[in-house]
Amino acid sequence: MNDERSRATGDMATSYGFTPVEDGEKQPLVNEVFHSVAKSYDVMNDVMSMGVHRLWKSAMVTKAAPSKIRPWRSLDVAGGTGDIAFRLVEASDKNAHVTVLDINGSMLDVGRERAEKNGLAPHLDFVEANAEVLPFDDNSFDAYTVAFGIRNVPHMDRALAEAYRVLKPGGQFLCLEFSEVDVPGLDKFYDAWSFNAIPPIGRMITGDAESYQYLVESIRKFPNQEAFAKAVREGGFSQVNYRNMTGGIAALHTGWKI
């Protein structure tokens, strides 16, 4: 078992958590995880982050700054349950139109149902597709968001290239992802919470500990802030930056298509 953090995004294609896999094997395994956790995904986000993910997501939406006046179109990748998309629509006073894209149909089913209940369906599209091969024209979106999903994409370089392609010139890339804790003491607490508490809680709430074992392992494998920022630059983006949140438990990465 290799629990060392990946130094480059390319290493993630052959790692299913701490388990080495062949290139091409990761995606079906990840798909099964999200079919399993779809119905409890948002509840477990509250549990895993002790509710703090709501503040992180609010900061992401504020940074995206959806327009309340002009037509504004955004793509939310790996956003099946709609959490970020709903926030963007509401922040725009229902002016924005957001396309929610996910490779997992079970996650999208949850999002569609929530959108209908919340009265937001007219402002959203739900598309089942792969982040590595987006079914959209060049220069289509004002913003591209992905929250806690990029680490599950096997070939992140392809996803970043696609993000750049579909953004309009002047469009913004925003990625919220778990990252490397940089506060002494917090890192030990966070490791203990992640590995000793989250899988058992997953079993209690969903009957599935194994999926949450993968999710916490995938967080530890994900490249740190500087390494991922480098990958975003290599994807073509300018003015690349990141902001640590809660001591680096999460980081908000941003870049612009100039």
C-alpha cells in the first residue's frame, strides 16, 4: 500500500485510493462508489466536514460571481446532486443558467429530483458525460466549477484541457478540492478523523464503509496545492491562484482563460 501523496495529477490515473490499478481500471471502480453513495452524498458531506463544506462552497460561489444582469452560463462538473449549481442560480437571482455534468447517472437522478423540489429546474440542465471529453462547443461557458470531484477523474490533465476549451475568453475556472493541511496539530487530528471515524460513520449511515475508505484515501493521494496549481497552469490557464480553507483541509483553485 502506497499512501504517499501524488506529486503530479497524472499519477492519479493509476491509483484507486491507496490501491494501485492499471490505467483504465479506475473509472468503473469510482462509478460504483458514487452509485452506492448517491442518496446519502450530501448528508455525508456534512458529516465528513462537520458542516464546514457549506462555508467553502459559499466562498466558491462568491468568487464565481454569477451575473444578476447579463446572460451568464456556467458548467458544474462532477456536480450531480446540484449543490453548487443551486447556489450559483440563487446567487444570480435566478439569472444564471447552469449545466450540471456528471459521469454518474445515480448522482444526476438525485440532482434532478432536488431541482424539481426546489423550483430551480428551469435554470438547470443535467448531462451525463465524462469530464475528459465534454460534449460542448468551444467557448461556451462563462465559468467552469468543480467541487470535490476533480480527484476522481482519472486523467485530470484531459479534464483541465477540456475546461479550458469550453470556457469563453475571459472565463473563470474554479476548483474546490480537499488538499494538504498546513497547520501543525490539525493534520494529525484530521488524519485520525478521516481514517478512524469516516468509514465507520459511512457504514452506519449508508451501510457502506468501503466507498468512504476510498474517498478518504483519494484525498490523501491528491497532489498538494502547489502541484495542482502547476497542473492548472499547464492546462493553459492564466492568473492561477489558490486559497487555503480551514488550514488547508480544502483549497479553492482559480484560473482564467485569457
